[in-house]
Amino acid sequence: MNAGMKEVKRFLLVHFSFIIKDRETFFTTAQRSQIVWKIMTRVRFDDSARDKIGIRRLLNDSTYLAAYPLHEGPYDEDDETSEPNDRRLLYTEWAHFSNWYKRQPLWLVRRYFGDKVGLYFAWLGYYTGMLVPASIVGILCFLFGIATIDSDYNTPSREICASNIGGKIVMCPLCGHCKLWPLDDSCTFSKLTYFFDNPATVFFAVFMAFWATSFLEFWKRKHAVISWEWDLKAYEVEEEPRPEFEAAVKTFRINPVTQAPEPYLSFWTKAARMLIVSSIVFLLLFIVAFVVVGIIVYRLVMMSVIYSTPQEKYEFIKDNAKIITSVSAAIINLVIVVFLHNRVYYNFAIWLTNSEFPRTQTEYEDSFTFKMFLFQFINYYSYLIYIAFFKGRFFRTPGENPDFVFEKIRADMCDPAGCLSELFIQLSIIMVGKQFFNNFMELFMP
């Protein structure tokens, strides 16, 4: 404990080397929690072992289940003898449904939760505000599609749905057990596609290109202002090595500035660890590719089973086979990607990041964030990328019956009206399902 206290005292002398007039009000709630956390991360709990240091080690060993700061004061009632505490103010002025239209009290969020949480909600508020014009333009384009569904703008759907045009065009069977079918069976999919792929979509695409650029540039400006107001400019420069890094690294070097020994990882040691970690990351990404192939095989088998059933018993299912197959495949994909994200990729990302021995907390968070971004992007959007850019590109002619299982996925074709309707179904279920799951976890399992 003495070593930890000395380290904290040195930290306070470096960063707060001025007179403290009132000890009760000088430090904010977040700063008090950070000071306590710094003590807990650096105190040694076994003097006989050099690496047994910090609360994180105890958490990893399951000695403790969790470690977190307690709230200060009640949030649901006022203290009649004094002013409302910060927690009460945040509840009444911010974390309440009736305040959805008000500006966020970022200064109060920062004072209670700290700089990182305050900066996160600053970005979240900015992002939500910037989505308003994009959503308005998107809704207008969607309404344009609804209003012009039967006009000359939608010539493809009118021809597909016409009995004298689409009804006379016979299409090839969709599977080995399927029969010939008329083109006008795709009338519903063609109209659904037009809602999101109409002449107004071109304007929406151009608008989103300008929106994305404006979003990034305006956020850079807002971030610079917040960093200056909150004095976050030199945060990374002043960072100290992580306690886990100092305890795990066995090699040392003499610091050229302080002339004191410090833990050090050589270039070749870092390169070897990065090579091993990168190999494991790419191996995990290949799992997603097999998931995509599995979903494709499921679609082909499901279509074959539905169309091979007797017409009399399952007429409704057979008439809506494409929609049933697309929705069920999207739900299965959602369950798989949520399981991989919460049970596999998250734990692997923590383990791989710890294996790299990042020197500072910023390096640790950057490495962990990059892995989670890569895992989430491939996990959630790989099947969407397949539908948008690859599905139907590697078709095979009727009559071919390949024996190799990967050759059979070439039979997974788009509807004659296009793949956009299926892409819409898949994207809607993934986005809505993921948001519902995240909200459920935050409310009932925080």
C-alpha cells in the first residue's frame, strides 16, 4: 500500500502542484474516483511476487467479481438541507424522457463521470443531431417511392406485374425439385424494391456523400473546441505506463531523460507478438466466412424443402417461399452474429490485446477498439456485402448438378426484381434486432 500511495502522491504533485483551499470541493466526483482507481491499480497485494499488483489482476483471477465506484447521493429525491447533488441534477435535467429536446449538460456529465464519458456523450449528441437531416431526406425519398409506385417512373414493376407481359414470361426452376414459374410472381418484390430504389435515390446518394464529409469535418471542429475547453490536448503525452505493463515486462532499459530503469519491449518482441495476434485475428475472421456459406446453404435447402411439399397443404407457405426464406435466414444470421460478438469476439479481443502488452492505457484502448471494430464490421456486415455485391454474380445454368458443396451456392440467385428487397429485409432485421438486444442488456443486465 505504501508504494501505491507514493505513486499517487507523485502523480498529484505533477498534475495538481498548486494550493488546495477546500479539500471537499476541489476535486470533482470523477476525479476522486480516478484517484482511488489509480491507487487500486498500482497497489501490490503480494510482496513476494512482482507481478501480483493491481485490482485488474484480481478481477482477471476471479478474486473479485467487479470493481466500480458508488454513486453519491440519491437520484429520486431532493435533499432539503442542501443543494441537489450532481446525480439528482443529471436525472432531472438529462437522464429523463421529458428532456429529450434539451441540450445535454456536458459540463455536468464530465464533472460526475469524467472526461471520457463526457466526450462520448458529446459525440453521441452530435451524431444524433446530424442524423436528423439525413433521416428527413431519406423519409422524403421513401414517400416519393410510395407516391409514384404506379406511375411511369416504375416501369419495371408495371411490366413485371402485367399479366400480358410478366405473366407470359416463364422463368427457370429455382431448385432441383421446383417447377417453372411466371415472372409476375415477383410483382411483390419488385414493388418493395421500388420503395428504396427509385429516381429520388440518386439524389439521396449524392446528399449522403456531402453529409458524410460534413459530418466528419464539423466533428473535428467540435472535438477541437471540447478538447481546448476541457484541457485534453496533452492527455496522451502525459500518460504513464500501465501497471500491468510494468508487472508483466521482464526486460528493462535506462530512460535517456530520467536515467532511471524502466520496463521495455524490444522491436522484435513487439513484432513477434503482433504477428501471432494478427494470425489469430484473421483466423477468427474466417469463421464469419463459413457462417455466410452456412446461411446460403440453409436458404437453398429451405427453398428446396418448401417447393417440394404438396401444393394443397402448404399453399400459403409455397406462395411466400422467398419472403419466408429471407426472413428466417436473416433471423438465424442475427442470432449467430450476436452470439459471436458477445461470447467469442469480445473475450478474444480482450485476451489478444492483453497479449500485446500495450504500454499505456491509450495504446491499450486503441488496440482493443480496432479489433472490436474489425470483428463487428465483418461479423454484422459480411452477409450484407455478399447480397449487395456478390450474390447472383456466379450463376450456373439449369441442369448442372455439381457434387462439390461450395459449387451449389452458385444457385443462390437474386429475385428478377433485384437483390435490394432481400438486402432491405436482412438490414432491417440486423439493425432492429441488434438495437433491441443492446437496449435489453443495458436495461435489465447493466
